[in-house]
Amino acid sequence: MIARNQMFEVEALPWVEDVHRFALSLTRDESDADDVVQDTYLRAFKSWHTYVPGSDCRRWLFTICRNVFLRSLERRTPTVDLGTADADGSAAGAMLREVSDAGLEQLFARVDLGPALESALTRVPEPFRSAVLLVDVEDQSYDDAAQRLGVPIGTVRSRLFRGRRLMQELLHTYARDAGIEFASARC
């Protein structure tokens, strides 16, 4: 039988770079990401007896990583103004009408938005960014995202809604900075 240390090396260590990239997307700081990865692997090793060999170790490590990151945020206790969902919905509708009315769909189809999307995502505060990362970037279901975040599915939906609205606002700003003019919003 393979020793605990050897199993950990075989199953968990190959995912260090993926876990680091994930931690960096959460923390937006190289040093903080290194700390999160170190704590993730320490906790994973201590909890190795709970891991089911042959299951998705990468996913298991990502869950630990996210939990480590969220715990580190709890120690900092930042505040985020959530605003109202109605105002967000109205603003989103107004922006969509602006784009449609201006006939910019074709322009957006030709523009490489990758860097803008990445930049906007790094500026979305937690816990909204985690919801957007899981559902929109990693293509996880709402149920899986809720399980990985350890929150009810309604909370995931709420965070996802707010995170998407923040992304939309940031991308709207990017478009304006890129010289794309919008007609004034009609409500």
C-alpha cells in the first residue's frame, strides 16, 4: 500500500500551478496567492484522510483554496455596498439598449475583450468574484457553485447577479475609454 505522503505527492502536488493560478485570481496579489496556496496544501495534507483516492483532486484542492481565501477575507472584514437589485437591473437594461440602439454588436464581435474581461474580473470584489469565476469562467452549475462556496443556491444567484452587474459596469467604462461612444440611455 502506498504511504500517505506518496499518495499526496502523486494526487495533489501535480495541481500546484493550477491552484496557484486560482489563488492569484482570487487574491490579485502574488504574495497573498503564495500564502493561500501554502495554507491550502497544508490543510489538504492535514485532511488527506478525507480525500477519496481517484476522485477529482483538483476540484477538492480548489474548494480548500477558496475556503482558505474566504477565511483570510473574514479576518480583514472589508465592506461592500450592495446597492439595490432594482437599480442594477435598470442600469443593465439601459446599457443593453444603448449598445443595441447604437448598432455596436458587430463592433464588439470584432474587439478582443480578453484583457478587458480579465482586468474587470480582478476588480470585482469578493464574494461576487468567486460566484462569477465558478459559474461563468469555470462553467460550474449553480448547485456545484453553492456546494463549493458552502452557501445556499440563492446566495450564489444573488452574488452572481451582482458580480455580473459589476463586470458590466467595468466593461462599459472600458468601452468608453476605448473611444466607443454610446447614445444617452433611454429608460
